[in-house]
Amino acid sequence: MRGRIRRLYLKALCGVEKPAQTRILKQSMLEKQRKINELIDLLKKSRSFIILDLENLETRIYKEFKRELEEKRYVVKSVKNKIFLKAFEKSGLKGAEELSKYLNKPVSVVFSDSDNVFVLAEKILNLYSYTKIKPGEKASYDIVVPAGPTDIPPGPMMSVFGRLRIPVQPREGRIHIMRDTVVAREGQEISPELASLLAKLDILPKIVKPRIIVAYEDGIIFTENSLKLDISKYRSSYEEAVRNALNLASELVIPDVNVLRIVLTKAYNRAINLATELGVISSENITYLLLKAVSRANALAFRLGLIQPIEQPVKQEVKKEEAKEEQEEKKEEVSEETIAEGLSALFG
């Protein structure tokens, strides 16, 4: 093929390739713009969102988390950082520059149209799954190898079970574990041999939870640590604040239905106490007056020696030879006549 003809062919081929490349580029740009518009719509509708860290997270586990969150009516999107940041800027929300500092790894975004960041974070952090444990990692709880048949044939693996102190027997061409065995205690470092065996037994002892990078609501960016709240502590503080407020309001006699109930109860109790102290007799306080009189009478009688304190019997071991002798020393008791005489002398 001569040079002139070759040039003509090349020119024709370039003319064919350019429209194809242009078409692919346009499709890519349209797809990118579609994703941006979708994110803008989600950002405007959502009350809050949380960005999750997908780095080193298994696809299987991410799909589990996504399915559970979507069942709770949240929207979960795996996004590219640049596209998400572009959508965030175009949505008119505040804090794009600050948010960009956290977008430096693969992420997924969880959107909520009703929950605040704290409720959303609690729902996310309650999720968990299991995966294989690696050598050098520490057990987060006691790892148990359950009893029963395995798919491992007898042979060199029998010695591995023996070194790990797992009782086994060969049965029907397979290794059978005799009983449930704890192979690692909580906090114990996992050896390479144990990690390999657990993987072969398809035991997934490592707990995996979602990792929150950052959360956003109403122009405020929250880091993971600021999202962890001690609910019980806040509840007790709130209850104490309510009690203090009611006590203060009752002392100031604030004209409120809830406060007036406390005011009237306090006033009633104070009136009863005052009447009892002054000895004013009424149907409301007669019981308290009688109880008070009896209490004072008993105290005075005790001081005068008219009433002896009740002594608790002390149990003592009695030998078999002495058990036959059924002679017990009778304790001296104050007769009813003595008590009556003492009370009559007391009250004249």
C-alpha cells in the first residue's frame, strides 16, 4: 500500500473513531450528571446523613449493613468522593470545605429524612456482622469450637487439633470434635495455627461494625466520638433537672397545674406536722398524735427501766450427750402487771 493511500485510510479511520469516543465521553458525562442530580435531590430532602468508611470492609458485610439499613427506610449510597462533594456544593449546604477534609477514602452515605444524627448513628452502630479472624488479632469474646463432625479428613490435621487441645476422633473418614471447646479467651491473641483452623472450620469469630467517618445535620459536622452519647447519663441528668425545677417552682408557688399539686401536698403535710407538734387534735392528725404519744411513752418507759430490750436467742451447738438433758434456763420477763403499774405511774 502506497503512502498516499495509507494516509487516506488512516484519515478515514480517525474520522470513524472520533465520533465513537465523543459518544462514550458524552454518555459518561451524562451518567455523572445523573448521579450528581440524584445526590442533590437526596441532600435537599434529608434531615441528616452519615458517611461510612468502606476501606477494608468486605463486600458481603457491606451488603448486609446496607440491606438492614434500607429495611429501616434509610437510603444508602456508595459514592465517589468528588461526585458527592460536587453535589454537596450544588445543593447549597454549608460546610463543603470542612467536609472535604474527611473525603479521602472509599465511602458510603446513609441518608435520613426524619432522624437526627444521634438517632441515625445509634441505629448504624447497633449493626454488626462476623468475619474471619487474623493472626495477631485479639479475641473480643471467648471463642468456642462446637462439638460435631467436620469436613476435614484425618491425617496431619489430627496433630493440629491435639496441639490446640481440642478432643477429636476419626469417624467415617472425617474428624469429629468430641465436645464444645474454648480455644481462645477474651483478649487472647490469636496464633497463626488457630486462625488457620478456625477458617477451615468456617468459624467467623471476629465482630465487624460500621465505621463512621463523619455526620452532618443543619450545617454542623459531627465526628464519630461526638455521636456516642451515654443515654442513661443524660436521662438521669434530665430527670434531676426536672425535679430541681419543680422543687424551685413549688417554693416560689408558680401558678402551674403540675406545680400547684406539689404546693398543696407540701402545705398539707406541713399543716399536719405543725398541728401534731402543737398537740391540736383533729380527724386528720389523730393517728399521728397517738403514734407519737406511744413512741414517747415507750422511750420514757425504757429509760426508767420499766421495759427491758428484747434479746435475740443465741444458737449454740449442743453435744449429743447434753442433748438428752432438756433443761433450758428460763429468761426473766417483765409481767404485764409490772408494765401496767409503770404506765400508770408514768401518766398519773
